[in-house]
Amino acid sequence: MPAGFEFRGRRAWFVIGALALLLAMVVAVVFSTSASTRRIANHSAQLHFADSTLRVATAARAQTGMATNLALIERDYSVSFAEARDEAIEEARLAVTALTQGANSIGADPLVMNNASKLGADLAGDFNSVLDLIQAGRVSQAQALIVEVLDPRYQAFTEQVALERDAQFEAVNDSEQSSSRIADVALFLLALIVPIAIVFIYWEVVRRQQRQAELEVRLDAERQLSKARDDFIANASHELRTPLTSIYGLAQLLAEDPTLTDMGRDMMGLIITETSDLNRMVDDLLTTARLAAGQLRFEPEDVQVVDEVELMIGTFERNGANITTNVVPAVVKADRLRQRQVVRNLLSNATKYGGPDLQLTGRVENNNYLWRISDNGDGVPQELQDRLFQRFIHQLSFQQAVAGGVGLGLSIVKSLAEGMGGSVGYERENGWTHFEVRIPLAHPTTATEPLGGRTDLEIPAAGAA
């Protein structure tokens, strides 16, 4: 075989081998780049799904909160925001629908996807339940559902989605680093892919920032609205207290006038009764506003319970209430004024909604002092018992409201009792309704004799001290 032919043959095989190797390298680069690109695209899509789902979940929560606040304002101040409320509800439902779709697309791992899908479905159901309650006018139930169920589930869902988003974001970064390692070999491919990816990511970031800014504006408006509502309640209550005190004092002076006719005395009694009720309502509003603002302060001291009985029941007896007392002497550690407010609110409820006979009993039980306010009325309807100590709940909740209460008394009783380290409870037994308040004792007491002179009504076994 000629040498030239042999050389040319070797060179041809060399060229063919080099071309084959180059082709293999190109194919490897192309496939590597393609695989890296696919990974980036998949992770970016998952990142987009997770990020979009977080945004729509935040939007659904914000719109639900706005609808709840508008419904509260409509109910509490007799103003109409029906159009704005309905618009907020509609936007919330659209966001909930998008949330469900997004939750079904989150996660490449089936376990993650199933978990996110289940959490998203449960959260969507909670949102729809709250919105249905708002549309039905049951705002208090909607508030309770938000606090007890929706917000914890919302927190769990957003944390799950945020973890998946962070994982996808890290995966995107890893894929980009892998692609950069073959940039010298596939520069002509990456020269097109990288700018597109940068533009896409930048566009997503800008959209996210714009959406976040819009949500912050809405949340700030919601906070301002809530603050304005609380300020209005507090200021209005302060302004009402001075004239009510004057009316109450002057009415009591006039009622003591010996020249007053029987009709005039009855009218003065009615004025005193109604003014006393208004004073209690103003106190309830002020207490509620301070509780909401976290400004209510307790001043615990040693209080002898028997010294407080006349101050607790005197107003009610002057207004004709039939109250029997059986109070065992003891010293409690409590805020004197707040303890009076607790017992007075329960007595006020009993005079309005209970039977004609009332009992105020007190006894030592373990390390607590047990106040029990009882009446022989019909008791609390079954449908209200689970929500008895919530705000704006009273026995007229399903009827047209009448003068005499705003549904704050029992919620304030619970808050004040717990603020003094105690508790409150309700039970129905042997035809009697019992509200029980436990207040911590200041120190052990050995006294067992009841407060004398007030045992005109026999106490049944169920209510005995």
C-alpha cells in the first residue's frame, strides 16, 4: 500500500474520529444544555406556581378581612357598604379559585403536590365558609371561624408553599450554575437562553413587587379602618359618660324629693334604670376598646368580698330586682373595680333575660373564690351556648335587637375574669341558670358564715353555697 495513501487514510480516520468526537461533544453539550434548560424551566414553572399561589392566598386573606370589616361596620354603625363588601367578597372568591388551581400544580414530588393540594382545598373551603357567613349576615361566626380555623390553616399553607418556593428557587440557582460550567462550549446557545431567562425572571420579580406593593396598600387601609373604628368607640364612650353621670345623679336627687307624686316617682325610677343601663353599656364599650388596643390595665389588691356585695347589687335592688345573697367571707386577689364590673354584668344579664328571682352566692373552692349568679328563667338557647362568651352575642341575636344590651357583657366578663387570673362558666341545672366566676384567693380563709340578713329566698340544692 503506498505510503501517501496510508497517510491519507490515517488522516481521514483522524478527521473522522475528530469530527465524531466533536459531534459527540456537540451532541453532549446540546443534550446537557437542553437538560439544564429543561430543569431550569421546570423549576421556574414550579417557582411561578408557588409564588402565584402565595400571592393569591394573600389576596384572598386580605379581601376576606376587608369584607369582614365592612360587614362589621355595616352592622355596628348602621351604614351601608354593600357594594364595596360585595366587591371584596367577589374578589376573594376569584382569589380562592386561583388558589385551588395553584395548589394543585405545586411540587414535582407527588408527596409535596398531594400535601399542597389537600391543604389548598381545606383552606379554600374555609375561605368560602367565611364568605358565606358574611353574606348571610353572621359576621360574629365569620370572625370566630377566621381566628379559630382559617388563620392557623392559612399560616400552615403559606409556610408549606414558601418552603416549596424556596426549594424551587434553590433548584433554579443550581441549574443555572450547572449551565454556566458549559458556557464556554455552548456559548452560541447560552447567548440566547441566558438573556431570555434573565428577562423572564426580572419580569416575574417586577410583577411580584408591584403586587406586593398593592397588597401592602390594601392592608394599610384595613389597619387604618380598624383603628378609626376603635378610636370612634372610645371617644364616643368618653363623651357619653359625662352627661350620663349628670342625668343619673340628678334623677336620684329628684327621686328623693318627698313632694314627688307616685307617677313622677315611677318616671324617675324609669330614668334611673335606663341611665344605669346606658352607663353599663358605656363602660362595656370603653372596656372593649381598651381590650382591643391592649391598653386595659389590672390593679390587683386584697379585696374582702363581703364589703363588695352591697355595691354590686344596690343599683339593681333600688330598681326593683329581687336578689337573695349568701356570701361566705373571704379575701381575694383581684382588681376591685373589675370584679364589680364582672358581677354587675352578670346580674344585669339575669335581670334582663332571666327569671324574677335572682341569687348571688359566693364560697371558697380550693384556691379560688366562686361567685355564682343564678336565676330561675328559661336559660340560654342551645344554639348560643357554644358562642356565649363571644363579642356581640346575646339572646336576641336571631331576633330584632332591642334596647338593653349590645352583646358585649359576657365577652367582657370572660376577658376581665381571665385578666384577673380566674375563669367563667355556664351551666343549667334543675330549672336554674348559673353563671360561675372563679377569682384567685389572696390567702386561705377559715370563715364559713354567710353574709347575714339577706336570706329571704330559699336557695335550691343545685345553687347552694
